Amino acid sequence: TILTGGKPVEGLDDELKGGYYWPPTVIGDCTPDMRVVREEVFGPVVVAYKFSDEADAVKKANDSEFGLAASVWSQDVKRCHRVADKLEVGIVWLNDHHRNDPSSPWGGMKDSGVGRENGLEALHEYTQTRSVVVGFGEEKFDWFVKGDARYG
């Protein structure tokens, strides 16, 4: 059931009429098997369906092949953090949505992308680590000669 929105914006200027402009859309009475729930919808769309308790909400939120982002809304900040910790997504907003600091990593989990943009994590996407070990002595050395040898 479309509760609001769900059709193109009317009354646009002539240069915008050929585009795909939709108002914020809320779809209610959804069930977990619906395509709009199962897929990653980009746009001002919210799907809403019932859950019995916090564990059920987390289970339903994670029951997806995708995991880009999520918003958790509650006056109980401890609950927000508890739920955020259990969500299988790359970024979680608490009592907010789509705010991002350029120093904050951005990227999804599961089928919602590989790697991270922004932040220090993004720099790691462009680099590879290499170890170079140099021996300065003349003697031969082998970690594994003794059975009790340990690293470090």
C-alpha cells in the first residue's frame, strides 16, 4: 500500500519534465517476501512492515543480500547502539539519515559493494602492504629448525 508519494512529481519546469523525479514515497503493509523489500532501492523510498520485538526487527533487516546502510530511530540511545551493532550494513545512522562526514568510511556489506570510500580506509584501497626482511649476519637462520620456535 502506497501511503504517500509513489507517482512522478507534477508541475515541474519544462527542462525537468523529461526526468524521473519522484517525491518521497512510503510503502506500508509490506511483507519480507516483496521485491521492494528484498532489493536495494535507491531513491526517496521507505518500506515499512511490522516486527514483534528488537530481535525480530534485526532479523528482518539482515534478511537481505544487500547491506549498504540503515537508520535506527529511537529515544533510547542504548537501544540504537545495540541494534546498530547487530546490523549487517556498512554504515548506520542513529536518529538521522544519510549524513556523512568525508572522514567517515562509506561502503556496504554483502552484495552492496566492495571496499570503502572516504576516510583512512579508502587510502588502503589504493595501496598494498609488503614486508621486506633483511638479514645482516653471516650465520644461516631458520625459524623452523627448533620445534618450539615462535614468531616475535
